[in-house]
Amino acid sequence: MGIKELFVSLMLSYGSFGYVFCALPRKPVDVPFQKNYVTTWAADHIRYIHGGSRVQLVLDKHSGTGFQSRSSYLFGHFSMRIKMVAGDSAGIVTAFYLSSQSTEHDEIDFEFLGNRTGQPHILQTNVFTGGKGDREQRIYLWFDPTKHFHTYSVLWNMYHIVFFVDNVPIRIFKNSKDLGVRYPFNQPMKIYSSLWNADDWATRGGLEKTDWSKAPFVASYSSFHVDGCDASSPRSLWVCNTRGRSWWDQKAFRDLDGQQYRRLKWVRRKYTIYNYCTDRSRYPNVPPECARNRDI
């Protein structure tokens, strides 16, 4: 960790009067890849290291690759430690997301957009509910994600969805059903990740193309723990949707606390480069959930 990253970490850990203890999600437990995940395509483009405690996804001119969770989940905490593609990665997308499979699907997205060497690294998030997306937000990361592994996670319960980077909340999407906004609460989702070529849109709207002379491109993953309510069967889906007994259902996790909102405000102020809530060309009328999510 460099001096700048250490300083940012310390600033985020201390409040005005010393330590502030937030209701953080439980710390993931490292398990082998094969315990919770399977390859979905191009199995020959995944490398297994130390018995699957780490894996590398490889993209070349012939193919990218991806994997998914063995089970489907309804609510929980889902995280992955990832070290992004180093060097010139323009045109490439590394994705980590949850998605259901219906025509009106729900989806919770992390998308890491490739860049030219030396340019800032962009993280795009999005939320689909009932098949409707177009809720993109983009931030610059405050560290170089290609140097070390960092933790990217989602907390999803009946009250909100929170995106975290190294336990820093970068986005919140609250249940705004009372405002007429659909919320993902009844469609189980699997967890997915992939590395693929998207140079028709990923970098500067498609102006920067993938430089295949730099291939193969490699993204590394570790910490394959899943802490969610397994909803792979109709009976388990009913249990997940009604019991309310898991740690993520408890009062401490139904909203961010003051320190977490200050962290979110810090990300908004210093690192947000696009927010659909403030894009009047796309949304002349502000979407109803934006004020509740503190996006405006």
C-alpha cells in the first residue's frame, strides 16, 4: 500500500473524535473457488492457483471467460477480492454482478472499465429491477486496482442494496417501492464474473479499441466465500423471503450510519464522474428514488 492509499485508509477509519465503529458486513472467509463457483464458458481461459484459492481469468483475441455461483441467493452479502488487468486495458470489461434469469430480471452490477496506461480506473455500477436498468453511476477509484487485491462487495436485504469498495460505501439503492420503484425482493440471483472484450463502448464510449498486441489480459480473483440465503428451491425461496433472522436483516444493517454516509459523501464529492440522477438529458424529471438514495 502506497503513502496516498494509507492516508486515505486512515482518514476513512477515523472520525472527528477517534474511532467510529460502523455496522460493517461480516468479514468473508477464504474458501477455494470450487466450493461455491463453476466455470460458465471458456474453461481453458481460467487458471487455478494454489488449489483454487486463487484463479486468473484470461482474455485473448480468441475468447474471454467467466464463472458463476453454484447456487442462487435471495439477500445476503457477496464479495470478491480482485486484482484488475494491469497495463493498457482499454476496451476490456471485468464484471462482478448478481443476476436473476427471468425476462424481467433483477441485476446488481460492478463493471470495471479498461483504460489506457496512466489513465484513471473507472468503476461503473448499475441496478436493474424488473428488467429496467439505465441507473449507471461511475467513479474513479482512489487507488490503483492493478497493484494489489481489493475487496468489492454488495450487501442486499429488504431495505437497501449497498455497494462497497474495501468497506467504503460507494452507492446505496434503497427500497422505494412506496414511490413506485420496483425493488429486487423475490427473484433469486446467481453471482457471476467475467472478463471480456467490450471495445464498442467500454473506453471513451468505444473510441479506444483493445490493443491485442498486449494480450493476454489477466484479472486475478481470491476469497470465494458467499454469505447469502440459498434460494435454489421453491421451499428455500419462501424461507429466505419470510424468516428475517439473518444478520443482514437486523436493525444495524437496515441503513448506513453517520460515518458511512460521510464516506459516501466523500466518494460523491471527490470521485463520482457520472450519476444518472443528475443527467438531465436522459432524465428531465429526476427519478423518484434519487433523493432517498442521497444521489442529489
